[in-house]
Amino acid sequence: MNPSTHAALYGPWQPAKPVRKERPAVVVLAGLLWAVTALSVSWVGGLACIALLWTAAAGDAPGGLFLLLLLIPAGAGALTALARTSRLRAMDAATRTLLLGAVACPVPTALAVWLWFLAG
């Protein structure tokens, strides 16, 4: 191949940008946040399903339990919409996961802790 052909087709040669390595502390912290979030959501969802089953067995109206269960997919949809914004898509994967975990963690965790003390 003629050396000037590459420059004519693709422009002058430029070295690729170095790939930035993930920081292990950010990855571990993001994993911990998402583990706490997953445990909290499973606790609240499981407790709501048990209460819904008991309410249905007693023949009472389920009331606000359906709304509590609908908050889980609504929260997941809100996090998905946030993750698809252009500012978050431009971030590193570990930083984006940490930020989404920090946004997702407080509400289900606080609700799970409140329900734990309420049940106890």
C-alpha cells in the first residue's frame, strides 16, 4: 500500500487514546451499594407480597399494597431513564454504576429499615 493512500483516505495517523483502567475502590463501592439496594428491594417486595397474600386470604381489600409493589418497576424505569441521559452515558462504566447506585440506594433501604423496626 502506498503510504500516502492511508493519509488520503483516513487523514493523518493519530495514536489511539489510552484506555483508562477502572479504579478498584469505585467498583467495590458500586457493588456494595447495589448489593444493599437489591437486598432492600427484595425485603420490601417480599414483605409486600406476603402481606398481599394474607390480605387476599382474609378476604379484605388489598388497598395500598398494589401501589407499594408498583413502586418497584416505576423506580427501575426512572433509573433506566436516568442512565440513558447523555451526561451519564459519557461517564466511565464504574462511575456511572456508582452514581446510579447512590441514587437508587436510599429510598428502598430506608423503607426496609422502617419496615424492619415496624415489624419488630
